[in-house]
Amino acid sequence: MPVLFTANPYFHGTNDVDWITHKPDPKLAVKTHSYTKDEVTYTPTTPAELPHQPVTGESRTAEVYSDQGGSYMFNDYMLGRGFVTVYSGGVGTRGSDGVRSTGGTSETDSAVAVIEWLTGKRRAFTNRTDGIEIKAWWCNGKVAMTGKSYLGTLSIAAATSGVAGLKTVISESAISSWYDYYRENGLVVAPGGFQGEDADVLAVDTFSRQKQAGDMLKIQAEWDKTLAAITKDQDREFGDYTKWWDERNYRNNLKNIKADVIIEHGLNDWNVKPANAIRYWNGIQDLPINKKLFLHQGQHTYLDNIRSLDFVDQLNLWLSYELLGVQNGAPAALPNVTVQDNVEPETWHTYDEFGTADAKHTDKPYNLQNDMASKRAGFPDNATAIFKEDKEDSDGFEAEIIKPHSKYDGARLWLDLPAETKDVTLEGIPHLKLRLWIDQPTAILSARLVDVGEAKRFAPVAGVVDAGGWNLGYDYKTVSIQEFKPAKETASKLVSFGHVNVQNQKNAYENAPVTPGKPFTVDFDLQPTHLHLPAGRHLALIIHGATWPKRSVPKPWSTSTSIWRKAH
């Protein structure tokens, strides 16, 4: 039988991370070094020579079975449809050797090793000492990888190894470059909802090996050394793209992918931001593989149990083709791109391609001075004082900064585009080119693209339609059927955003000194989007300082900008 394999670093539990979670530093360092492309390019090292255990016998029966109830909603549904499910905690988790590396090559190798065992290319044993080999005799040699978030991330990582036998990967809300998760344009940023988290925090969180009695005593010195290296190399002081982050950029190795690809992501996922999905998608367009993209209106969530799309049934068709050899025409039957509408409830659209890859789209630039209405061209950033005076939290700031009339009016620029006279669809990657000056040698610059106009927009979290209404067919498990529903009326909604360290004017590794009072230009992308903008509503561009609690921008003066707009 074929296998659905999920590499789950949370499989054996997580650890307390309060002691290592970082307090965001309000100071922004003046950078002392500008990197070259060669300096930030990771060169793979020769894999360590692992000890080979002698074979003394063979068994078809496992000696020990997991004490963890391995479960993944999608996998459970597929159990009754001809597929075996396999879970692995991975290197550094309880019962394993080694340590966690938060996306490093060791974690890729760990997932690949399981696939190689499933396909007969690597040995496994019933225990560590007796030399009794056990083969995956029940596997037909065909494997798919599934998973959401970190789990889906490891499926992307394994796919970029080119490992034989991996026929398809289904990654949901997954990371394709860890720099895009914890950093942005020369800045330290937090994934949405996890202020103070970083690569070292996640390494501690998933290092469940320490839960095994006595094991931590043997590994403590190595773990302390590894964790200290992660904390140092992630570099929270300057936030630049470095060789360490390049090792964790799976998009460097997309050319190695032989497996067919399914990508699913939320257009409002500010945890694993949409750039991770779209940059991955754009990077595999020229590969001779089948590829499909699903985009929904949710945050960091599953699409499996959303009522208005037969997502799991489409993927049952897909997996039957990929792993069972059923000639059902799945690659042609599934649309290349499926996107949920943000205005019409329970409505999905299909396309041949997305954004920059679709030649039928045209891009239209907007100029700040000529096309966008604003009462002024600069602002003093006193957002921090307002924030502290009102004792606001981060969620309150996020909601307030995008309001047309806000207590932060004086601490931002609000630039209106003309209202649309008919419905339009905007799709692609907004790009901002801004010329400005500031009165200090460094600053954080933030930009937000906002959909403006009174309307009942979808809630960011899908609501329950039928509690426990979906029977997964395995072990009497059920989950709730959900749907994205219009919520209370609002005057605006965040569509896309971006941040940049003004010292990183070209990219995330080259730095340029800023002279206070002297104009300079920054270029950077905002998050990819797909937006149905109804007639009468319009876009606004907000330019402001730091997103609390990061450092604020001192008195920038904006002279010009452009947005790359994709319109059907």
C-alpha cells in the first residue's frame, strides 16, 4: 500500500519556552557590514559518516509501538481510501538521536531517511542494539508527504532533496524560506501572534528528546552548544540575510524537485505569510512537474473541513492518481489555481496561473504625487507615545492603524487611490518604491495596503457550520464542518503589508549608510494578494513607522511611490 508520510516535530510533545522567548528590543542598530552575494550563499557540507549497525536477523513485526496517538485530520480521512499513514518526530525529538536545528539540513535529512526506508533504500531496526532489521514490506514504494505549518515545511524541504519514491507533496500553510518567517528586508520580525519567538525558541519548543528519562544528561553539553550557536547565528541585532538563513531557504533547491506539488495557503495568514507560498509557486513554474495552488480567505488554518470546497475529495482523486496508479486524469481535472472570493460567500474561482506568471494580466503603476490623495508628505512618528498612553496591546494597534480615522492619524501617511467604478480583481505582488529622508541614521519603514469602504467582510477565522459533522471514518473521529462567513461591518480591512530596514535599500543583505536629512530610495515587495474589490470601494496605502513594539520611524518625508497592480 502507498504511504502518506507526515514529519511532525511536535509529535512527541513540546517544552516550556517562556525562559528563552525574546523581549523585542526598541533599538535599531546601525549596521556595520554590507554582505556580498557570495558571503551569504550557503555551501552544503559533506554529510557525517553515520555508524552502520550490523544485521543479525530480520522481523516483519515491530517490537515497540508508539505511545503517541498520531493524528492529522487529512491523513485520518484518507485511511479508509487505500493509504497508510506514517508519522515521524524527527531528529532531536523523543526517541531520536541528534538535536533540533530549526529548518537546517539535518531536519531535511531526517525526513528523507524515513522515505528511503519506506522505499527500500535504507535499513531500519526493531531496536537500537539487537541488529534485527525490519523492512516496510507493506509499502508499494510510493510516498506522499502531507502537513500544515512546520509539518508542511518539512515536506517542501524533503521534496527539494529530489529523493526517489516521493511522488507528491501536499503542503498547507508552509514555510519555503525561514528568513521569510522570522525576518524581513533586514529586520527582525515576529510571526503573527508569536511576539518574541525566533529560531532558537522553536528549537527549544520541539526538542522533546529532553522528555526521555536520562537522555538529556547525555546530550546536555551538545545541546547547550547547538542552542548557543542558533541564538548567535540567527542574529537578532542586525536582521540581515546570511549564510545561516540561506541554508534554511528551500527555494535555493527547487530545481531538484521531482515530486508533483500541491500548495494550500491562507491569503490572511500573517503567521506563515503568503510570500512563502507564492515565491515557492513562482519558483517551480518551469519544472516538468504537475503543480496546483489553493488560496483561501483564512489565516493559519486548514482547508480540509471548509464546506464550500471539496478540497479533500479533489486530493483523494490526486492521491489515487499519484500513489495508486488510477488513470483518472487528476492533473487535468484539478484547476491549476483555485482562489476563494473575499466578497461572495462560499464562492471559489479557478485560473490557469497566478499573478506574475499569467500573461493575460496587466500591471499598472501608481505614482504617489499624481495618483494618491494625501494632505501632507511627511509625519512625525509619535505612535509609541500614543500606544503607551492608551495602554494598548499589539492586536489593538493592528486594528487601529488601518482605520480611515484613527488616533494614529498624525503618525502615518494615508494615501487614497480613486474608488473603482466597477468590480475589479487585483492579483499579484504589490511593490513599493519610495523616496524619503529621515532625521536619524536608521529607521523601520512599514507600509499597509487597505481595502476601504463600509462592508461586512469575512471574519478571519472560519465559523462552525456543523459541530462534529464530518466523520473522518477512522477510530470514530469527527471534526467540525466550517465556513468563512461575513462578520460585522467594518470601514477597512488589511490586504497586504511590508516592512523594511531603511539601511537595506536593495535587498536583505546589502546595507547602505543613511545620512540624516539626505534623500534615499527603498524598493521592497508587500505580501502577495488576490482581492475582489467591489465598485465603490477603493485601496489606500498607509505608510508609517514600526509595528509595535518595534522601533518607530523618525519623520520621513515621502516623495514618490508606485504599486504594482494586477487586474483582470
